[in-house]
Amino acid sequence: MRRRHTLLRLTVAIVVFMSSSVGVGYAASLGLSSKKLHAWSQTLTKGTCNQTAATADDTYVQQANPTSTAGGTDTNLTVGGAAGSQDYAFIRFDLSGCGLPTTAGADSATLTVTVTTKSNDTISLFPVYSSWSSSTLNWNGLGGLTIGATATTTFVPSTPGQVTVPVTADVDAAIKAGTLWGWELRDTSGTAVSAVGSSENNASGKRPSLALGYEK
């Protein structure tokens, strides 16, 4: 009976210790080795890494011009169109400059684009899991890309100006995989043509950007 009380007191002590040790910016763990019970805590480093058009690559591909790569140098990325003449846009950022290890994680990530041609259609963002370049991607090359079947998020470009959408889960997964290949922007509700500013847009405020908050 005395031994049972001793184990109970030990269990309570562990719970109390953990409750007092875990705080903002800390991770606590319990370990058991060589008949010794020990606890430790590790400080989590938090930071931000905001990406601008300087680290962006973007383009759009045209069903009506399946071999064209002209979208990679255009000042706007068009999305939508009638059946048989759809345009899909692609945007990605190079996060290598952030110096993030694969053990890091995204607390928050938002993509900002600027609507330059409005419509009332829904634009859906699908994660891209394989490499592409704006200098070579065309409509015929879509078959060689691995693109997620489920949209990460959507927006309606009904008003010219900036739109910010959450992409945290995609960026978190991309950090752990080591590379971010961005998103495909596709009209999923109609046949209107809309557009957002590209990284080559003459107005810097209309170029895409990515805001990342992380811990490691």
C-alpha cells in the first residue's frame, strides 16, 4: 500500500511540473531511461520571412495557345475563359533565403495578389507538388505536373485591388518537403476572364507577395 501511494505522488508531481513548465514559445517532453524519469523543455525560435516579387516566379498557360510560354513575361496573369480556351495562372516563391530547416513549421502563411481585371467568378488555388518554370511552362506541359485535387482556398475577384488568402497548410508541408512549388489559379465557377498582377507588373504594389510566420 505504501508503494502505491509513492507512485501516486510521483504521477501528481509529474503533472504539476509539466503544467508549470509549459508556456508560450516552449515545448515540454517527458522521458524515461535507465530507471530515471526526467523532463526537459526547449525554446522555440519564432520569426517571419516575407517574400516579394523578387523571389517569385509566375506565369499563365493558355488552352487556345497550348505551346505558348508568353505568359511568363506578361505583366498580368489571366485566369478563366470559355470552354476550350481556358487560362490557368501559376505563382510560387523561393523560400531558400529564409534559412528554414525541414524541422521548422509555418504558424501562418498568406498569399497576397492584386486583382487587375475583375469578375464574379470563383478563383480556386490548387497546390502544385512538382517543379515548373515560367520560362518553359505551357498548356501542353500541364500533364507533367502533379497538382492537388482539392483547392486550398478560393476568392472572388469582384473588386480591383489586393486580395489576401490563407495558405498555411501548403507552406508548412512545403517547408518540410524542402521546396515550394506554389499554386495553380483556376476559374472554377464560370467562363469570365479575370487577372491578377504578375511579378513583372510595372506597379510594385500590384505584384504578388507571401507573408510567412514560422517556428523552429
